[in-house]
Amino acid sequence: MHEMSLAESVLKIVDAAAASQGFERVTEIRLEIGALSGVEIDAMRFCMDAVLRHSLAEGAGVVFEIVPGQGWCMQCGDNVEIGALYDPCPRCGSYQVQPTGGTEMRVKNLLVE
């Protein structure tokens, strides 16, 4: 389950931000997760709950913002929204769609005390 290593990486980001900015508690973590990233939201939520225990973010709300998948169709030249990797272009039906967005995962912001 790669979500556990992702959750541990989020905690490292939180700890590094606390060390550099001097806050003592995190009340909310907002994550941007691309629809094409391969991250399973339910598994990520479970892993975040486990990883945040006994940390400065214990009890923090974790908000998931899903970024839609975007792609560029090589056949018709349009930028299109796609729901999954290897989906056909919704405009022309071609399978030559190169993902251009929605593959990322990032910590968008933290609410701290």
C-alpha cells in the first residue's frame, strides 16, 4: 500500500514546516490529489489517521481536494478532461491522449496554532 509511505511523507512535510516556522499544532491539512495519481482516497484517509497519531497533527482534519484529470489529445489537438489514464478522448475517441494534469499529489496548505 503506497498510501502509507505517502502519508508518512506528508507528516515529514508537516514536521519540517513546524521546525522552520515554529508552530506547535496543526488543526487541518489540505491535500490536492489528482484523479490520475493512483492514490486511493479511502486508503489515504486510513493511513493519515494512523500516521498522525502522537504527532503535532494528531486530531487534525484532513481535507482532500480532487484535481480532475487533464490530457492533450494528439489526434484532435484538444485539451480534454479524462477520468482515468488510457481513457479515450471524449471529443474524437482517440486513445492517443497524453496526461497533462491530475497526476500530482501535494500538501496545499496547513492550518496551524
